[in-house]
Amino acid sequence: MGWIKNSEIEALRKEIKGFYDGARNVDNEYLKQVMEFSNARLQLVDFSEANRDELVRYYKRNGVVRGIIDTTIASAVGELSDYIELVNKDNKVVSHWSVDVLERPNDLYNKRKFIKAWAINRLITGDAFVYGLEGVGLNKEQFKELFLIPSHEVEILIGDILKPIRGYKLKSNASFDAKMTPQNTMFSRDYNPTSNSYYGLSKLYSAAYMVQLLEKADKRQNTSLDNGGVNALITPRADATGTVTVMQRDQIREELNRKGRSNYNGFLPDPVDIHKLGDTPVDLGILEASHYAINALCFAYGISVDTFLAQSKYENAKEAKKQIYEMAAIPLINEFLEDYTSFCKLKGMRFILNTDKIEILRNPKEQLEIMAAAHCTLNEKREYLGYERIEEAFADKPMIPMGVSFGDPNQYDINETEI
């Protein structure tokens, strides 16, 4: 037999969460006794599946999630929007109404803020919705304004096999529903293997368990500090034998808690051991658990944890940003441009990200070596480096090293001076 004070039961109720996994909780006789003793008020940790509203809550309230999605990836996507171009089949930059509306989508957003907001929605829920306000008259086939619709507010209206999506319903504004159609709404999403859902599968959804681990680790640390360091875990005694009947248990409880006693003493019919826990993040394993959770989140979003945590490997800020651009931001903005090209029904034109103009991605030394091997002209090299052209004939001729010739080997070296 074992008995335990009310204060220790309180410590048990706060600290036992997360110690046992769900599979063992079902048949754990010890936990059943604790539940009965505490009048079924003890709730074990539940790592539940996150819905779309819950994903948004993670973004709003979890600093790690906000840091990865907003500060790290979406901000980089916004920066890259400065290098968006519309080109024709010959890769020549052209003008078009779709360029103008993207520069100033509406009164609240410019291009950079709009595309960053699109990326945030896309990264939180796995999908993003852009509503295009159509013009009138001669401009009926054009969009005069673009509006980003919060993804968690959109309900997809399922159609039939010929028209899978018949429209969209906005939860917060019923009068807006009829205006959102597949024709005027740009729908971007991650592939979702769930057959009965057209929503995208969020990377945050896949990592939701790890986000909950971060939150519960913080909650446990706060509980420990609030309790003044009194942290106890109670487990069945491994080598104990014997038990008591229900009648004996009730009788002992009644004897232990007579009328007039100020403190309530609980009774457990099975022997128990009380394990004292530390009250620091290290003792509680919070730092290790949190670091593991951050690793998982960074992996899900395709960035290096060293970049996010500013480890010594990325002391060179330029290299760190380059890694974020290449691994996460560029694929995301390319998706936006592909969807936007299709949304605007462009023929013979497409939006691209001109990576040649992104200074942080350029490697001048490596590129100049390639240009030298290709015998590029002096002006071509100067233009690549951002210098002005030399308006002389020699600057537009291939730079061929001495002793190198092409064609008939019996001919004179083109670089030799005739006598």
C-alpha cells in the first residue's frame, strides 16, 4: 500500500503529462487508479491533428513557426519579387497589364508585400487564394485589382468529375461567395494525397506534432517554475506485490480524512515510488526537445537549421541568405509566377525570376572562368560585372588566347601579326 499527500498529487497531475505514450496509457493500471483517485480530472497529453485554424494559431503564437515562415522564407520571397520579369518567346522583356496590376495589386499592398503575404498563406496552410477583380468594357478580360484571401477562411465547394471545383465560399463574408469562381480565383497548393480534399497539404501540418512538443515543453517549464521547483513523477513500484480490496481502500480513505482535518490525504491501493525531477530546462530535457522540434520544422520547410539558428557554419550572412534563396524562396516564387501566368491567360509570354540579376546568387570568379573558356568579348565580361561598354571595335571581338587557332591547322594563327 502507499499513501500520498494532496500537494504531491497536484505535482503528479502537472508533471505526468507526456511521460507515457498513448498506446501504453490505455492499459496502464496505475494510471487508471490515478484517474479514479483524482475524480477523473487528470488529462494526459494529447497530440491531436491540427486543423487549418489551428495552423494559423501556431503561426500567430509560436515564435519558431513565425520565424521560419515569415522572417526567414516569406521575407526572402518578397525580396526576390524585385527580379520578376515578363518575357516573350524570344526571352525579351515586354510590357503588359498583368505586370502593372502586380506592381500595385490594390491600395493596401505593393508587389513585394503582396507576394510575401501570398507566401505566408501558402506556407501556413499549404495553399493560397488570390481573387482577381475583373475590369469592365474593353478591359473585361483583364484584372484591375488583386486581393489575397486568408486561406483558412476559404471553403472549397466540390463539384463533379467534369468540374471538380465549382466555387469558393468565404466563411467570414457570405455575400462574397458568389464572386469567387475558378475563373477569377488563383488557387495555389501543395499536393495532398487525401482523395476527398482539394486543400493543399501544409508542411506545418506535417510538423504539427513537433510544434506541439515545443508548446508543451514551454508549458512544462512554466509549471515547474510556478511550483517553486517541486516536480515529482510517481510510478508503480517495480518489485511490489499484493493489493487491497475496494472495501479496504474506501475504509482507509475514510479513516485518513475524518471530518475536521484540514489536509486531504489520498490513498493508492498499489505501492508507488516518487521520483523528484529538476526544475531547470536542462533537467527537464526542454532544450533538447526544443532543438529537435526546430530541426524537424526546418527540415519540413527545406532550410538548414544552422541558417535559422545562426550557427557558426553560416557566419557569412551572404552564404546563409543564398542558401535560403536557393532551397526555399526561389522554388516558392517560381510556383507563384507559374500560377500567375496561367491565371492571367498569357499567350506567348511568361513571368520569370531573372536570377542573373540577383547579386547574392552570382559567383563572378566562376562565371568569368566560363566566359573566358567561351572566348566572350571584353564588353560581354564588362556587362556581366556591371561596367559600361567600351565603344571600340576590339572590345566586341572574341578574346582568343595566343597560340590558339580554329579551323585549318595549316593556316596562320589569327592572333599572329603579318610581316
